[in-house]
Amino acid sequence: MVQAQLALTVLMGLLLAGVAVWLTRIEDWRSYTPLAGGGGAVSGETGYAHEEKPGGIIRWLTTVDHKDIGVLYGTYATIAFAVGGIMVMLMRAELLAPATDVIGAEFYNSLLTSHGITMLFLFGTPAIAAFGNYFIPLLIGADDMAFPRINAIAFWLLPPGAILIWAGFFTAPIASLDIVPAQTAWTMYTPLSAGVGSGTQANVGVDFMLLGLHLTGVSATMGSINFIATIFTERGPDVNWANLDIFSWTILTQSGLILFAFPLLGSALIMLLLDRNFATTFFAVGEGGGPILWQHLFWFFGHPEVYILALPPMGILSLVIPKFSGRKLFGFKFVVYSTLAIGVLSFGVWAHHMFATGIDPRIRASFMAVSLAIAIPSAVKTFNWITTMWGGNVRLTAPMLFCIGAVSNFIIGGVTGVFLASIPVDLVLHDTYYVVGHFHYIVMGLLGFAFFAGIYYWFPLFTGKMYQKRLAKAHFWLTAIGTNLTFFAMLFLGYLGMPRRYATYDFGLGPVNIITVFHQLATLGALLIFVGQVIWIWNIVQSWYEAPTMEDADPWNLKESGQFTHEWQWHERRTETAIADGGEDTDEETAMTDGGEPSETRRTSSDE
Ligand code: HEM
Ligand SMILES: [Cu+2]
């Protein structure tokens, strides 16, 4: 034992020495950062600072350029989306029939836990950070984020976070390690997750997951500080509070929410880790705060978290819808006010997740009132989106289709939320599939759709190319039909009394036949969504590599309606320099090592 530890220590020492040697051998790696040589980030010329970008993998490991970091976040989020999606396909396969006959209950529980955590923490937040990093500096006319290095650190905390969160799946096959994935569900309710006593989750896999979550929380907090500092201090000379774009407003509000919510999650996670490993009794039954304390702490973070995820996608909708309606966003000011109102109110509703726990009915009623109130600013946004389209010159491009889909889904998600916010209804529907249907209408129906709207809208800016429109429409219709099939079926399942988080519904009571049909419809819908996403990936990758480069920097005819905003102006400058440079026939090889972004290469070469 001692010898093994000694050997391990020596090995780790050698590894560290190796890393140190490797770092010194990378020739002058400091010069790759924008602040080197007199502060590139504050120099007037955008692009100048990144002249010395190294090629290949080193570039991506050392980059502090906001656009590169945006790409890293985006790639990371896409991988997490795929992992979470494959997990849920296995779960849907299990639910095709009442008995547990496909993957087994324990594995189902592990997948359920990881699916939720993956989609919220490894996909949702990073996907928003991808848009934020790439576009906020362009939208507000900044050269980069306020703290480029902190930006890079925030991203690089995420891969270890994912490895820890998924650790149990890698180690489970090695029986001697005895580390299995957590089965706590994403809410990690105690006493189940406290791991004290029989029948609870004492396995080290849970500790790994908690530590991984902690890393993602630190990452999100660092990112939010960066966004706040950037939007406050790095705006270009012609950008002020009165004409700040709507997406930046939502990112600013969201960052404020993160700043108050995520540190609280971090503290709660530490308390849980202490309860698990150091015999403290914060959440112990009958002592300390008890399991209800965990629920308060978790949901004080958890409800703001749902708006942390929802506000920036709402910002994307507010930004894209006017572009394809040929007119300005209706009631811009009120959309901003409603964003701020949601931000404030979202900290006053957390106990609507705890209506069924037996908390004081008077407290419960006040949470019901605030929860109903938060529907008002949400509805203000919805009406503003609809009024913007009303009588406008609507063009049904792929981004616009996804926007309309997102608004429609959000209406169903929001209305079901209002149902759940009223105590008597919630007491019937709590912990049924109705809740699952409600929040998936929002997380898939609003967030997912808004992300796709943003991706298609900015794809020409990002790659200088156009996606294949037919495939994009196929992607939309498969996703729209699949989403509504899956999650509307879940609303019915909830009414039928199907509890959530079960691997089986072979209960021997209740209308099992009808429940089976709705579960099968939900699985069919999930399959449609899955096929849609395969088409999406194919479209993006193939168009990126093979579509011809566009010379027109205004693919959406934004100039016509006077909406050729900052980021497109930047794109136009870039396109023009590239063409003046005769850069079209850039060597394919360099384009590839540059991360498949040929226009980037051309810009750099034109700067030299
Ligand atoms: C119109 C505003 C909304 C209202 C009034 C509302 C209300 C509620 C209520 C009362 C519950 C608890 C149901 C239960 O467990 O019995 C709930 C659950 C949930 N809501 Fe909403 N909601 C709203 C919007 C949103 C948004 C925008 C999101 C996500 C971005 C969201 C995500 C969730 C999630 C994830 C859960 C389930 C948490 C869990 O137990 O795992 N909701 N909602
Ligand atoms: Cu909530």
C-alpha cells in the first residue's frame, strides 16, 4: 500500500515536471495572448491583437480570444447535448413497455440523474455562454471580453466538471473500484443524497458528481462577472444604455442572477459533501436543518437557474424576430423592463417547488402569489413578440421558423407553469409527468428552439457561408412535431397519474393500457427529435466545410429595414478586407488547421 502510494506520488511528480518542461518549450507562449506587447485588447484595431495565433491544437488550448472561446463553449455544449440526448433515448426505450426489460431500474436512475444535470449544467449554461462570448463583444462594439484570461479559465473548468459528473459511467465497468453513477435525480434531495443510512446514495460516484457540479458553478460565476464587467465598461463609443441591444440586456440580467444563485448552490453542495464525508448534520433527519433545508437552499438556486437558462434565449428571440418581420421590436423598453422584473421576481418564487412538503400554508400562499405574478412579465414578452410579427413583413426563414416555434412552445410551457403555481392544482400534479411536460416545453421548446434560431441566424456571419435551407426546414419540422408529440403526451400522462422518475409503470393499478400508449407516443416524438438533430449536425458540418463562401455580407437583407446591426457591420468589414486581399483561394490545408474557419485565416493574413 505504502509502496503503491509512493510510486503514485513519484509518477504525479514526473507528470508535473513533464508539463512544466512542455510549457517552457512552447516558444514564447505569452505572445499569443492579446495583452502581450502593450495590451492588444485595448488597442483600437479589432483583430490586430490576435495576429500571432498559433495553429492547430495549441491555438485552441491557449486561446483567450472571445470568438475562439465562444466556439469552444459551443462545441462543448453540442457534445453535452448529444450525450444527454443519447442518455434520454435509452430511457425512452425503457419506457416503451410497462415492465423494466431494457436497461434495468438502476441504470435508468443513473441516466435520469445524468440527463438532467448534463442538459442544465453542461449544455444549457455553456450554450448561452457560447452565444454570449462570441456575440456580446461584437454587439456592443468591444474588442474582447473585459477579462480574456478569466474567460479562458472559466471555460477550461468545464471539461473536468463533465469528467467528474460522468465519472461513475466510466468507472462502473471496473468492479474493483466500486464507483457507480449517482442516482439522486438532478435535485439531489436529502436524505437520499446525504448517503447516511441504508437505502441512501453513499457511493463515491455521488461525491464526484457534486465536485463536478461545483466546478461548473465556479465557471458560470466567473463567466458572469466577466459579462457584467464587459457590458458595463467595454461598450464602444456609440453604444449606451439607451441603445444597448436586447440580447446584451438579457445576458446582463442573467449574469446578475448567476452572481446571486450559483455561489449559493456552491455552498449548499459543500454542506452536502460535509454531511456525506465529515459527519456534519446540516441536512440530517431530525437534526440540524433537516431535508427541508436542502430543498430551500436548492430551490433558492434552482428557480433562478431556470430563468438563468430562459432569459438569454428570450433575448435571442427578441433580437431575431424583428429582423424577419421587417420592423423594430414592439415595445423595446417594456421587453427590457420585463427582463429586469423577471430577474427580481425569480428570487421570490422558489417554494412553489415545495408546495407538497408540508411547509406553512401561509408561506405557501405568498409563494403562489409571486409565482402567478411572474407570469405577467413573461406574458408581456410573448405579446411583444406576437405584436412585432403582427402586420409585419414576415419571412419564414429557418431562424424565423424556430423563433415562431419557440414562442408557441413557450406559451404552452408558461400556461402549464401557471397551472402548477396554484397550490390546489399542484398538489394533484406534483411529481407527475405533468411537471416533466411543463418544463420540457420550456427547456426544449423555448431554449432549444431559440438556440437553433440563433445558430441559423448567425451561421453566415460565423462561417461566411450559408447552411442548406431544405435541411434546416426538415430539422425544424422534425423538431417541432417531435417536441410537441413527446411533451404533450407527458401532460396527459401527468393527468393520468403517472409519477415522474420511474423506470417502470407495471403497477397493476390505474389505466396501464392508456399510459402505455402515451409513453409510446412520447418515445416516437423523441425519435423524431433525434433524427432532426442528426440532420442539423450534418447540415452544419457539411455546409461549414463545403458550401461556397458568400461575398454578400448581408444575407438576410437587413440593410433594407435598417437593422444591419453592429455584429453584421463587423462581418462586412471582415468580408471586404478578405476579398480585397484576394483571399478566396486560401490554401485548404491552412484553413483546416485554423479550425475550419477560412475567413479567419484570410483576415489574419490581410493584417500582416
Ligand atoms: C410562467 C412562469 C412559470 C411558472 C409559473 C412556473 C411554475 C412552476 C411550478 C409551480 C413548478 C413546480 C411543479 C412541481 O414540482 O409540482 C415548476 C417546475 C419546474 N419548472 Fe416552471 N414555471 C414557470 C416557468 C419556467 C421556466 C421559464 C422554466 C425553465 C427555463 C421552468 C422550469 C421548471 C423546471 C425545470 C421545473 C421542475 C423542477 C423539478 O422538480 O425537477 N419553469 N414550474
Ligand atoms: Cu420554479
